[in-house]
Amino acid sequence: MMSLKLPESEKAEFRKWTSSLKSENMTQCKVIVRQAIMNTARRAKMFAPVDTGFLRSSIRPQISFNELGGSVYTQREYAPYQEFGTGSKVVAPQDVAEYAMTFKGRGIRKVNQRAQPYLFPAWRLAINELMEKLKAMGFEKK
């Protein structure tokens, strides 16, 4: 399973800020967060490579109980290998290199499949939009 989530430090900073919001601003914030999660899933489906369509159909958004967070995930076992590639064709952007390495193969067989990023490009677009909207509401990321 592969999923996207914000680092704990960023979540803590966001939680602290949201605890000071008025009711109407909290509602607006929840809408913005939901849109970001749904947009990430929608774009990831658009960007996902299609052979059989199983990968695309497995991409799911999940909104947290308090509606101030969530994740986008896929349960296809090959999802990270589509995202990052395999063998000599692995592409792990610096901002996700540590995460990508958790999927490193065990050397059982050599497969050189090119990376076909879909989840992280979708996430980067959505997070930029999210941060722009939150900044307009007064959130300042340190």
C-alpha cells in the first residue's frame, strides 16, 4: 500500500492554528482540506499509467474523522514501482527519496521499469493550492 500524508511536525503546526479558528472559518478550512484531498485523488487517477486500469481504479481519498486531514492511497502492490520505477530506472525526487527507498526491492529479480509518477505530482499540485488558500485565511507555515 502506498499513501500520502503530511509529516507530523506540519500536522501539529496546522492543528495548533485550527484550534484558534472561529466556527465559520473552521468550516471553510474543512472545505479547503477536503478539496485538496479530492483533487489529489482525481489528478492521480488522471496521471496514472493505464494498462488494465486496476491502478487507476484503486486510487482512493480518505478524509479524517475531524475533516481537517486525510490521505490518498492505493492498495495495488505494484503502485510504488509505477511511481518510482525499478532497477536502474528508479527516479526518487529529493522530497520523497526516503519514502521511495522503503519500497526498494530485495534483488530477487532484475526489472528495469521506468518511473511513471502519478501520485506525488498530483499531491504537489494540490498541496500548493491548499497552502495558498490557507495562507489567505491566515495560516503561516514556519
